[in-house]
Amino acid sequence: RWGNWSISLVDALDTLYLFGMLDEYETAKRYVGTIDFRQSPLGHRVPVFEMTIRALGGLLGAYELDQDPILLKKAQEVGDILAQAFDTPTGIPWPTIDLNDISSKGDAEVCIAEAGSLQLEFAKLSQLTGNPKYGELADRANEALEAAEREHRGLYPMFINVETGKYRPLATYSAGAAADSFYEYMLKQYILQGGQEQKYKEQYITATEAIADNLVRKSQRGLSFIGRMGSAGVFYREMEHLTCFYPGLLALGANVTGRRQDLALAEELVRTCYLSYKYMASGLGPERFLFPEEDDSIMQKLPSYSEELGAIITDARYLLRPETLESIFLLYRVTGDRKYQDWGWSIFEAIERHTKVNGGYAAMVDVRKPDAANNLEDSMESFFLAETLKYLYLLFSPVDLIPLDKYVLNTEAHPLRVITT
Ligand code: DMJ
């Protein structure tokens, strides 16, 4: 539950449509028509990024597929609510807003994923409503992130202050949590705008090269992974499940930009993500895993060390996240290699076997102990229906269901049609 926004239902609308579950879709859509998104419980702060990608993205994605005006009306209602977040001295949006007291300020620091991956949804809302305001707001935020002073070309510190427009000192650089979709939207904005805006392509290529040069390493077993870079040259050799979206982005980018070297790296990285599933007793991948330096024999003796993966499992949960399947799907679409379908199927079977419960699916506490008591949490995030299941379905569907030259999937897997002039 997030406020009164029925977010699982809104996030799942276009999944129902794509799966051909049209009776359920119509019922869900009728219900969406009754939601008053302006109502929010007292004291609740609406998370701007999450509601942009899940609610606005969900409504727009469904609208793109079935063109029912009620969905666009509701999308505009949500867009108007979220637009209030951009009222800051810098144009960088507040991370949260209180609908019952819009002047109340929350945390002034926002991560780049939250501040800088709103463009697809807002640009699409502008195109569909004919009102340029939404796209302009999101663009202005991204321009502020681009203009703020930083140390590394192509890399962006993870946090920025919405009032001063300055990045947090002693920065950390990542392609995972708090940063991920910021890099994703550079490429996807370029695609959404029909390849007309060269600046997005240039930003994407500059960032891609910086990530490859600074954040990619190999493990002692020769597995490529992406870690984080701290200040003064500190490097954290930890890969996150969230970062497993990145191989898919690289593959999509290789297709769009013609950079074949990116496809080779994408294949290496997605293999690491897949093996992080394969080598766990459940067949599901952990939230975080850390590759020790070659000569670090102490780390390799820790009980949390996985001999097969050659990594310490630093967070053993599987939260029903989509990223590995997202990359497997994109690699399959780009290469046509059937092994990706085999990988996806084995993950699907593990999800079915170990996370299915009465009435839904549940996050797993420890992917190494599928049969342990109390190994499931009472939680199913809306992205399981919006993304995880959708990517699986698309992996086994004909390519003309959401062709990637006609649609961009937002970071919550909602299909937005490429804008043609
Ligand atoms: C989703 O809401 C989106 O994919 C977001 O970009 C990252 N986190 C979750 C899924 O793990």
C-alpha cells in the first residue's frame, strides 16, 4: 500500500492487457476510474519517483495499448499532482510531497534515480495532452543534474540537494540503487524522441564509457561485475540485483547506437546475474553479493561465501525483483540466442516452486535456504506484476508483441510508444 493509490492494481493494468486477461483488465480499469488520486492519508508523503514510474507510467502504458480516454484523464490527474514536486529553486523535484500540506518540506536530498528518471513519463504526458508543461519540468530537472559541478565525466554522484543544486560531497558512484534508472533514461529518452535528440545519445555514450572504465571489474573466477566507486579511489566489489538491469540496457543501446563492444560486455554481465541465481539452492538470485579480491583468503572462509559463485552473499533476500529477467529478455530480443529463453524458464520455475503462496507470490528471506521455516516475507511489490511477470511473458512471445523499435519500456516496464513527428 502506498497512500490510497491502489498501486499494485494500477501497476498491473497493462500486464493484464498484454496477457489477454481482458475481463480482469476491464474490471481493474473501471476501478481505476473511481480512484481519487488527490486524496492522501494525513501525514503520508507521496514518493514522487515511485508514483511517476508506477502510477503515471502504469496509466500511460495501459492508455498506449487500449486508448481509453479515462486512462489519460487519470494519468493527467496524477501528473498534475506530481508536477507540484518541481517547485524548488533549482527545478530538481522534492523526493516526496504531502498532498495535505504541499508547502511542508521533506528531505532536501534526492538521489539521481529519483530526480533524473522522470522524463519518459512526463514527456509522454505532454505529447498525449498537448500541454508541454510536464515534459519541460522533467527536462529542467535533468538539465540541473547535468549542469551541477562534479568530478568525473559521464559519472554522477548519487545524491543532490534540491535547494542548492549541489551534489553531496565525498560522492559515491553506482549504476545500482539510487542511480540505476538515471542512466537508463538517457538512452530511453533518445529512443522515445524518435532518435531526434542527439544530446541524449551523447550523454548515454559518455556515461556508458565512464561506467565501463570505472565501475566494471572481473572476479577471481573471471565473472564481469559492476561495483561502486567511493571517494579517494575506494572501490566496493559488490554487485546488486538492481544493477542487473544494466546488461539489458547495454544490449538495447548496442542495437540503437551500433556499439558492438557494448553487446559483448552485456553478455558477460548478464551471465554473472544469471549465475547468481543458478548457484543458489532456490534457483533465485540474492539482493547483493560481493566478489573478494583474489588473494583475500579470509573473506573466502566466511560462511556466507558461495564457492560456486566465488562471492560472499551480503544480502540473501529475493524480493521478486525483475532486473535479471529484464536483461535476459533484452539480450534475447537483441541476439535471438535461445539460451536466454532457457535461463528465463529456469528462473520462472524457481519462482513458481518457491515463492507462490495463497493469493500471490512472496519475497524470499534467504535464497540459499528455500525449504527453511519462515523463509517467505508477507510482501509482494507491485513491480512483480508490472515487470517480473511481463518480462517473462515477453521472453516467450513473438517479437511483434511490444516491438522495441516502436515502444520504449519505462523503468517499471510500461510500454510507451516512440514519438514520431
Ligand atoms: C522497480 O520499481 C523499477 O525497476 C526501478 O527502476 C528499480 N526498482 C524496482 C524493481 O526492482
